[in-house]
Amino acid sequence: MQFEDISDSEPGCSSMEEENVLVDSMPEDDPNGNVNVQMGAAVPRWGPQHAGARELAGMYSREKRLQERFSIGASSILFTFVIFRLISTWSSDNWKSVPIAAFLGILTADFASGLVHWGADTFGSAETFIGRNFIRPFREHHVDPTAITRHDFIECNGDNFLLCIPNLAHILYQHFTYTREEIHEWAFIHWYLLLLGVYVAMTNQVC
């Protein structure tokens, strides 16, 4: 059996030229329902027009909005009281310990935010109750990376403020139930948790 040697063929004389490949080939698509109508067209396949992004954005509910408003309101009140209590019990020893607490708070917030992001990307489904309310934003970020820039302060930061409530509430509980000596012993931990809370609450805002 002999095969035709086309290595010496003149340019443009191949059985299928590049332009014919684009015309005759099937348009690229993906499981999310995104299709480039014309093969090779320079059309962004990720962003607000992405089918998956539109579906995920549609899961943002009125109930979720109320939860975010409550989280920011309650957390802001707790932040105010905790800051007031820590300043009112300030001692000279804090000048050395607070900068260390601030640095450790930054490290913890940075590590925790990366760990949470990885976990939300890796585990769970946006179709469940937890997923619709807490995993959905992470999945939306990957199909519409600029979505977070179009969210207002409440939607952008509501869940982060929610995470601060337990620690802040516990600090206040200790300040109202511990003796002054015990409060001084816990000062480093309280300042660390307060500053960690500030970094966590504003992570999405500054990133």
C-alpha cells in the first residue's frame, strides 16, 4: 500500500485548510451550558454572562440578605463594646503584647481565609441549604471572578462578620464575670481575638 507524500505540497493545497477547520468543527461547549457560537471567536467564556454564574447569582435570597444584615449589625455592636472594655482595662503591659497579638492575628486570618476558601472550593455542594448560603459565593467567584466587586458592603462582608460573633460575645462574657486580675491575665488573648476579628471581618473588603 502506498501513501501520498504531502510534505512537499504547496501551501494552501492541503485537504483542509485552517479556516475550514474553524468552519467545519463543532463549537466548543462545556457542561455549564456555555457555547461559543463561532469556533475560535474571541468571546469571554467566564464572567456575568456565564450560565453557571447566572445560576449561582440567582440563589442569593432575601433570607440570606437578612442574615447578612443581622450579622453586620450584631457584630458591630459587639466590636464596639469589646473595644471599650479592652481600652478601659488597659495596662502598661499591653504596649508590648498588643503588637504581637496584632501580628499573630494577621497570620491567623490569612491562613484561615485560605483554608476556608480551599474547603469551600473542594467540599460540599451549592445545592444544599449550607451550600446555597455559604458555599455559593466561593463557587461564583471562580466562574465570575469580578462578581465580588459588584456586591455591596453587606453582601461582600456579611458572612465574615458572622464568624466574629462567637469570640466577641465570649470576650464580653469574660469581662462581666471575671475579676480584674483574671481579665488582665487574659488581656493578650482578648486583644488577639479582637484584632483577628477585625482582619477576618474586612478580608473580602480589602482583598
